Amino acid sequence: MRDAIPQGAVHLCVDMQRLFAEDTPWRTPWMQRVAPVVAMMCDHRPAQTVFTRFVPPSGPDEARRAWRPYWERWSAMTLRELGADYVELMPELARFTPPALVFDKRVYSPWWNGRLHQGLQARSVDTLIVTGGETDVCVLATVLGAVDLGYRVIVAADALCSSADADHDAALQLYSERFGVQIETAPTAEIISGWE
């Protein structure tokens, strides 16, 4: 990391939910492996943690435009088929709420409607520490959106997961090389020690 992490930074944990952690078509096999590392980050500053949750529609008929064929393809993951309980955070992370906040979204990016950005700006947040899954999908959308909005972005490289190992590795390389001026990557222990 280039500089010390400001006291007011926020840990933004992306989509560490039952629908990705358990036996579903979207299971991310090593989400369970990174969950203790994510929990370590949450435990460091629970009141400065925000969890995002990816919330599917009830059924494909609720989806619009490009999302309709997506949800037709993944109809087994809609709330009507899967059940709303699967939207919940993994139990080992849910224990941090409250004081950690939960922000629901219907798309990959948490920035699409402006509410998360407004909430962070109301708290004068300028630095985000990002953990969660998937490295190459929702984390990617979160990180690039945060850069576009001008946040300092620090990615906890050992607290990310994906269902595709090669894509995970490629995304980490993208973060550190292509976007290395705007995105910092570091192990969780180093981030915690720099955020005292």
C-alpha cells in the first residue's frame, strides 16, 4: 500500500451470501476458504463494514432488457425457485450486522442507483477496502465503479474468491497491473496493520 489507511475508511464486502456459498448452481467452491479472512477484516472494524447482497428477482418476468434472458437462463436462482433465505449473508459474517450495514442490489454494481455512494459521502468516506466475490464479476463492477467515483480502492487479495480460478487470477492481475495507479492490492494482514 502506498499510504496509511485513514481512520474513516470503509470495508466493502461484496456478496458473501448463502446463494454463492452453499450447494446451488452458483456455488463458489472456495468462498468458505476465504470467509475466515473476510471475517478477520470485519472483526477489525465492524462498524465500518458494509455488506452488499445480490438479490435476484422473484422470477424472470420481473427482469428487464438484457437481464430477462439472463434470468431465464438462471431461473433456478430466482427467489421463487431458490427461496429468499439464500440471499442472506453467510452465517459467519451475518453476526457482524449490526453494527455493519447491509446494502441490497439487483445488478452486479452497487453504484447503479447512487444510494451507496450518497451514504458513503454522508460519512465523508474516501477510501474503500474491498473483499468478497466474485473477483471477476461483482467485485470487478464494485472496484471499477469506485474508481470512477474517485475513491481510493484497496483490494484485499487474499479475501476474494471466484468460481473460475483463471478468471480470478486474471482479475487480480488486471487490478494490480492495468489499474495499478488507481487500485492497490495487499494481503488482509497488511491492510489491518495499516488501518490502526
